[in-house]
Amino acid sequence: MAFDRHWKPSSEALRAAAWILVGFYILGFAVSAASRSQSDFVIYRNAGAAALQKKPIYGLHDPSPFQYAPIYAVAFIPLGLLPPRAAQLLWFSISMALALPMMILGTSRLLFGPAFKLGWELILVPLLLCIRFIHPNFDHGQINLLLLAMVVWGFAFAIESKPVAAGGLLAASMLAKPFALPVILYLLARRQFACIVSMMIFLAALVVIPGVLVGPNYALHQTGEYLTSLTTRGIQRSQDLKNKYNQSSAAIAVRFFAPRSAKLSNLKVAAVGGFAFQCVLTLGVIAWLVFP
């Protein structure tokens, strides 16, 4: 059979090939995840084990403390029940193998709507641009990709007037890290109060659920410790601000503008400046979206 020089692969074939490449990319991480140590994963697993045994979750003087609401410590209990390697692979399957494709799909849904079919370029190009940030997330076994997937899907559902799903996802993400704060400000500016009310209800439920699962007195005490940790943690430690894997605005400002031999007070000034710059940009984008 003669080869057709004018043959071009269909969009479905290119899309399938792009997802296969993403699958190989994730598989490579899976092989590495089975044999390496991930510092943040260890913190999560220890928190789950502590919640199961009703021990303190929050070490206020720990240089690497657990920083999320008690509902996350309860959710991490299965990691504490499994052997370390099996638990690490389970966490990888959720935080990377599931979260990365969901983040790609959620971003597409947010930008183009639920009926839009992704082209191969919208699968691979954003992934290539994000690799610099994905690798540190994997190295430490962090939760960030999962939280970002929650935020983009929550935002997409809010735009589609699905306040229950949007509120649940945004509430769950806010109890770990404030990634969803710009989305919440945008929804307030657009007066989408149904999503905000839904989120508040889910926040209350997620605060109460640990009391049902591990006991009300223990959960109440740990919730108080969590709130204390939020108000006393302050700016990250100076060595963390200088860590090349820390991609926060505060850390980037420190690395660019603070001398290596700078005192802690100067590091804090640079960190606050970087965070303030991020806040100004965030508010500017929200204003641009609300008042085009």
C-alpha cells in the first residue's frame, strides 16, 4: 500500500498522543516516588498517625510543622495505616497522578467552557511551562497540585452557576492554603453570593467533621492549636526563603533583592515587599476582570 504523503493525524489522535505523553511523564515520577524520601509527605503521614492516636498534631516549635486544618490530618489517617512506601505511592497517585490531569482539564473548562475539547497543544504546552514548578512539588511530596486542581474546578463550577460544587471545592482548598482567596474576592466583586454562602457552609462542616471521626474534645483542642499556628507562624524561616525550590513571591523577592549575608530583618522586609507586590497584582487582575 502506498504511503499517503498528505495524510495528517486527526485531532482525536493528537489528543490521545498528548495524554499518552502526560501518562509517561507521570509514570517516570511514579518510579522515582517508589524509592525516594519526600519531606512534606512525611509530615502529612505523621499528622495522620497523630490524629489516629489522638496525639498533638501541631508542633508550634517544630521547624517543619503540619500547617493545615484538622480535617486534613484526619484525611491523612490512611497514610499512617499503610507501610511507608505503599503510603507514598498512594499519596503520589492522588497528589500527582490524579491532580495533574485534573488541573489541566479544570483549567480548560474554566477558560473555554465544559463543551470545549482540548487540543494537543493545550495539554502539552501548559505542562511544559509548569515543569519548573511541578518538579519541586514532587520532590517534597507537596499538596499544591491537588489544591490548585480544587481551585480551578471550583472557579469553573462557580462560573457555570453550580454553587454547591464550587463552594465545597473552594472551602476544602482554603483549609489548607489560601490559593482560592483571589477567586473568593472575584466572586464577591461579581456578587455571586450563592457560592460564598455555600463555601461558608462547607467550611463549617469541614471544621466539625473531625469531631465526629476522632472525638469532639480532641478535635476542638486541635482546631484551637491550628488557629494558634496560623497567628504565630509568621514569615517563613530564613533558610526556607532562600531555598531555590520555594517559588512563593516572598522567597523570590528575597533571592532577587536581599544579599546572601543579609540579616533576618532585611529578609523579612524583602519578603513582605514580594508578598505585597503579589497582592497588588492580584487585586489588579480582579479589577480588570470585574471592570473590563
